[in-house]
Amino acid sequence: MAMRADDLIDRRRLRRKLTFWRVVAFLVLAAAVIAFSTWVYDDNFTGQAVPHIAKVKIEGTITEDEELLKRLEAIRKSPEVKGVILSIDSPGGTTVGGESTFEAVRKLAGDKPVVAEVGTLAASAGYMIASAADHIVARKTSIVGSIGVLIQYPDVSGLMDKLGIKLEEVKSSPLKASPSPFKPTNDDERAMVRKLILDSYDWFVGIVADRRKMTHE
């Protein structure tokens, strides 16, 4: 049966209208998804809008993580978060990173109960952060502890000698820029580094002793 010209035109108009509304519906849906995602992942949002327990993962090498610190603060301020689980699996990291996270967790624990859950490992700075919680829960095979401070630096002076490279320097004091990878350390430089290590170690042990209700020894 042959189609009339008017019918053909009407069908084309209907298709255009359907296409238009499909595009509109898609755009509305996309906007809704974006708005919801922004709401969920906004820095000020910490989870569901109902009372709940927040879980924060702390994994890998610990550094001064601004995003983690912001999240801990947002959780502290959220009236819907009734408690926090720190899931820790870390070999440690920098002293500053451990200290900043420790302080953030202690501040959080002042307002909400905090429990540290240890996976495979919570060593060094990882243990420091765990000790900031009200309780530590670990498996029998978890590795927890390793209180200590380490400074490592290379000595490439032998390689420089082989390459015929010499280093000249002018310093304002004998220990400036020490230890240097370009020359072996002398007794004074090693003593200076050791003092830094022992100062940090005493501070670390003091934190753990206070939190675990143990003596410094």
C-alpha cells in the first residue's frame, strides 16, 4: 500500500520528537548521576546519610597524606558517623606522615570510638597510627610493632673516584648538608645522625608507652 506524502511527513515529525525526548531524558539522567556522584564523593560527605560506622583504609607506605587527614576530619564532624574502623596494612613510612595521622586519629577518637583493625602488617609508623585508636584488633599471624627509626643514605664516592669526579663545597658549618652521598661520613657526622635517630626513637617509644599503658623501658 502506498504511503501518502502527509503520512510520511507525520512519521518523520514523530521520529524527530521521539529522538528529541530521548536526548532530553538522557541528559536529565546524566545530570542526576553527576549530581549524585558529587554529593556522595564531596569532601564534606563521609558516607550514608544514616547512622553508620565509617571504615578508613590505611595501606602501603605512610606519608603526609592531606586527603586522608581531610577525610578523618570530615568523619569527625559528621553527626551520622557513630564509630570508626581503621583498616591498617602498612610496613611504615615517614616520621612526619605517621605523626600527622596519629594526631588526626587521636583528635577523632576524642569524639567517636575508634578501633584499629590490622591485616597482614602494622609496623613502624603503621603501628604508631594503630596505637592512636582506642583498641587494636589483629590476627594471630599479623605482624604488629617494629618500633624504630631508620635513616639510610648512599655513598657514591667510590664511583665518583672511578669516574674522575671531584666535589668542592663551601659550607657555613662543618655539619651542613651532612650526611652527603658524595663522600664518606666522618665520626662527627655519624654522631649527629645517630642523635637525630635517638631523639625520634625516644619520641616514638613515648607515644606507644603512653597509649599502651606501658613503661618507657
